[in-house]
Amino acid sequence: MRILQVVALVSGTNAYGGPTTVALNQCRALADAGHDVILAATGSDLGAPLPTERDGVRTQLFRPVQALPGAGFAGLTSPAMLSWLRRVAPTADVVHVHTARDLLTLPAAWLAERAGTRTVLQTHGMIDPSENPLAGPLDALLTRRVLRDAHRVCYLTPQEEQDLTEVARGPVNLMELHNGMPVSSRPRVPREDDECRVLFLARLQERKRPLAFVAAARSLAERFPRATFTLVGPDEGQGDAVRAAIAAAGLGERLTWAGPVDSAGAARWMAESDVYVLPSVHEPYPMSVLEAMSAGLPVVVTDTCGLAPTVARTGSGAVVDDTQPSLEDALAQLIADPEQRRRAGRAAADTIAREYGMRAVVEKLLGAYRD
């Protein structure tokens, strides 16, 4: 099959996060299965000229344009990319758009549907009922139309299914699709000493709660003098506050923010850490948690995370509420007990191999593309 996937942004710092990771994983697995696959996106922090390959995936990248200053990714577009899609979409067997409420992926989906090409949307929890004043006009103009006209709309959780139905205000051909994750090929080497490296790897935005991670590090540092705490990820509004909190903690190299990294850098941080923490709330399906589990890391997530039931059921780490004491208690238990970390890490890696492998995702996608 000739498969064209679309995502808003491919960045050298993985600034767009989970949707880009999902798109790259799917494209790579579909190509490995023998299909002709290309990923179209805007590209940033990748040098010049923009590359034609990213992490083993053939790409067609375009310079982004910020059409709505201050709107973040929602205001991102690319006239050149949309013009290219208008020409290329009719030649594809299927167009799979990783869709958000924005000025790029919604028009891309509309162009594919108007071309008569089978169009599959995957919304990653990014389209839900909103009181943002810009959401109403955009939904009336594009969102509802592309949802209702899509061949399939993939959702992650029952909440997302409900949200999409509410936004569409009409029949939508919905299909549940879990995010898959390649199983890490790096063997995990148990640490022989009592050092414990605790990692937060995510965008520094309010919902991710990086300040809760910093506060936990400050609280636990004296009790666990061999523990280190590192934040890795781009600034999305919380950077100044994180810098100030780190400085106030006075822990020196034991508490640091390493800044943004690309996918290879993220994999290295996962491989060199002992515990992964994502204290964010109402996170539908965080790819960083799946990546950490694939790397054999025990994970700490909140009970509003879409992966919390899996983590609890499989013993792959700890599930906490959104209070600071709950987060710190769970972290203290893992830092204090290397054997518990090893058990949870093995369970996490086994869970990815058993339940979240890419083979099942590819089979389900191909079924949706063909039926």
C-alpha cells in the first residue's frame, strides 16, 4: 500500500512529543511490513536543508509558519506543505493524519477527504470539548466536518471516545487503537551500588507538573544522599519557574535540568536512569511512559494517567494521586529498594513486549486502511 502519514511537527528536540513518536513508530513498522510509507510534517531544529529521513522513516518536511502568534502548536501551519498534500494525497491509498485542533492537520485531513482518498484520523487526546474562543469557529468550519467524513477516527481511551462524539455532533466511525512501542534492544545492566538516578523526561509545561518533581527531589535529597534527579525536555512555559526552584533547592549537580534532546538522546537518558517519573494529571496516554517501560524502567504516574491501570495491574511501578506526599512516598520506596526497582522494571519491559508491541498495532491499522 502507498501510505501517507501526516503529523504537525518533527523536531530535533522532539518538541511535539508523543504524536510525533507515535507517527514515527507506526511509519517504521509499516515500512518494515513491506509498505510504501512517507511521513509529511513541518520540521524544526533539524538543520538545513531539512532531512528526507528521520529515525529510519522517509520524510517530506516543510518549514513551519506561526499563523497565530501566541497560540503555540495550534497556530502552526505551512502553506507549502498543504500545497504539496493537495497534489500528493490523491496518489496515496490511505492518508493517516495525526490530528489536533490546529491550522495544519485539520486542513490536511480536509484536503485528503476532498481528494477522495481513504482518510484515517488519530487525535491523541488533542480534540475535546473546549471553551477556548477560537475552538468554536474552527470546529464549525473544519473539526466536525473532518471527523464525520473520515473513514476511521482512532481513539485511545473511553474518555477520548466520548469527547470526539461530543465535538463531532454527528456520526463518527470510531476505532480504539493503542499506541505501540518497539521493545528496547538495549539490555538493562543492574546498578551494583546504592546510587539511584530519577528521571523526568517531558515537556516543561504546567500539566506535566515539573515543579512537583523538583519539590520531591528537594524533599527526598537529604534522606537519600546517593539519589540524583534530572529533568529533560523543552521549555513550554515552566522553564523559568523550574530554574528558580532548582536554584532555591541548592542541590547542585544532584538536581538539574538538562534541556531538550532528540529521540536518541531521550533513549540514552532512559538507559542511564533507574526510575521514571511523570507527575502530570489527566494525561491520556503518555508515550514517554511507554518508552520508559520499554527501557525496563519502573514508572511513577498519577491515577488520572491513561496508563495508570496498566502500571498498577502489571506491577510496573507506582500509581499515586496528585498530592505531593503521595508522589514523595512512592519515590522514596523505589529509591530505597533496588530489588523492587529491578522487579518493577522487568515487569514494565515484559508488559511492553506482551501488550504494546508494534505488530498488533500494524495489523489493526492495516485492517482499518483496507476495510
